[in-house]
Amino acid sequence: MIEGYAVPDFVSDFWHLYIAAATVIGIVAMMWLLKSQTTRKLAAGEDAELMHPTWDGDLQEFNNPLPRWWMFLFWFLLLFGVVYLVLYPGAGKFAGVWNWSSADQYKQEKDRVDAQFNEVLKPFMGKDLMAVSADPVAKEMGQRLFLTYCSQCHGSDGKGSSGFPDLTDGNWLFGGAPDDIKASIANGRVGEMPGGLAGDDKGAKEVANYVLMLGGKPHNAALAEAGKAKYAACAGCHGEDGKGNNAAGFPNLTDASWQYGGSEAAITESIVKGRKGGMPAQMENLGEAKVHLLTAYVWGLGGGAKPVAPAPVVAVEPAADAAAPAPAK
């Protein structure tokens, strides 16, 4: 492991030696082949050997020596390969004399760019997330970060798609307040629903209709009644009323926001097969400054919950004590 970057390794020294030997033997074999094909020269007046067959009537191929420029180029490439394997990794686990790795180079370049980026973002780091969200410069930079790191899943407009949440509505798993959003981006989230809780496909369809009934959506009343008892396996997470627990990541089944679809067929599929998704943690990859700016941008897309303002403190004057003695004149 190099600074958090996973480095693939061989399961045993055999494969390291096997690859190193195959590489070296291959280079030596090409050198021998090149040498064997360039040692003989045609004598004065000697014709090259005619290779058979002759095709298209008069097209013939002769066994002429390789052109000198081609031969020198081939030798140069072989020697270049030898020097490369001495300096850089390529022969099994041998790291090369310079001990270079792509992971180290990536990290150095990333650290250099992050240092420059953090300097630009320094004015926003001490500000409240709502204040950053209202800043037009910060919003523009946040949008660029969102398009680079988040749009692949949530879409360029933040409306998501099947399996990826809509960030512009008011329905949030794990909470939509600025601090909750920041925690989701920084630490990631894991969402999983086991399959097969309703038994067979028929039971899953019955539970799906009961879920539709809880949300006041069109459903089959007979199937919903049959699925009421089976829903008990789901109530532990989604609650008896189906409203879930957003803080724990259990979706509300009664609203119009469905990550994998809210039709009878889609709900039945979720019950039968289960669902497994999540969002990878981004703090290590992006750093505190980018996460802060992204949080402000995502919150500003319109779906973020407004933080609850603290109740104002009202000063209450103590009541006059009727029994207190009058002040002396």
C-alpha cells in the first residue's frame, strides 16, 4: 500500500519470476533472431534466393538481407527495452533503479494541483455553507467540480436517474441539511436492502401493492390486504406506516421519490432481488476544500433542507418583590 493507493501484487514469487524470465528470454530471443538473419551477405554477382510459390503470374519474393537502416532501428529498440527495464518497473516485481511508480507520480501531481486549488478556495473555507452557496464565484467553481466528479451518476442537472438519487428534490436519505450533505460526500454512504423477504414472487407482488396502498397510489385492494401481514418483515426498517427513517438511510415508501422506480413491477423487483447501492467516500480523493465547495453547490441545487434557526433568546426582567423594603431616602 502506497499512501492509500492499492498496489497489485503477485500471490507468490513464482509469478514474479515467471514474468521476469519471460521478458528477459523474449528480448534475448529477438536479439538472436535478428543476429541470425543479418550475418550472411550476398557475394558479388550472387542472386538472392527465390522464395516459392510465385503468385499472380510474375510476382516473386526473394530472400534478400534486411535493410541496414531497419536492422539498426531494431537493435536500437531492443537496447532501449533493456535500458527501460533497468530503470523502470517491467520485469515482475523489480521496481527499477529509479524506483518509479505511476501511483507515486500521480500522488505528487495531485498534491501539487491540490495545493494550488486550496489556495484559491481559502477565502471560502471559513464561510458558512449557505453563504458559500450564495457566492456566484463559488457557485461557478462548485458547478465545475460537480460536472467533473458527480454528474456521471447524478446527471449534469443533479436530477439523477434510475439507481442514483435526485439532488434537487426535498427527499433525502441520510438528511439534506448542509452538514448531512457534507458527511455524505466526505464519508460516503452505503444503502442495501436484502431480497426475498416476502417469500415467492406472488408474496412480493402482494407486499408491493400494500406499499402502494400506504402511499395512496393506485393498487389492487385484494393483493394489498394479502400483503399486509407479509409487510411485517419490512416494517423494521421502513416503519409500520412506511415512512422510513431518513437519518438511518431507510427510504420513505409513501412519497413520490423512488430511486429504483415506484411502479408495481419495480417495487416487486426490489422486494424479490433486493437492492445494493451506495456512494463512495470522496474526502481522501478531493480534500476538504473541494468537499466544502461541492457541499455548498449541491445544497444550492434546491433540494437541500434549510437548517433550523436557533430560537431567539428573550430577556425576562425579574418581577418586583412586593415585600422588599423601600429604598432609604
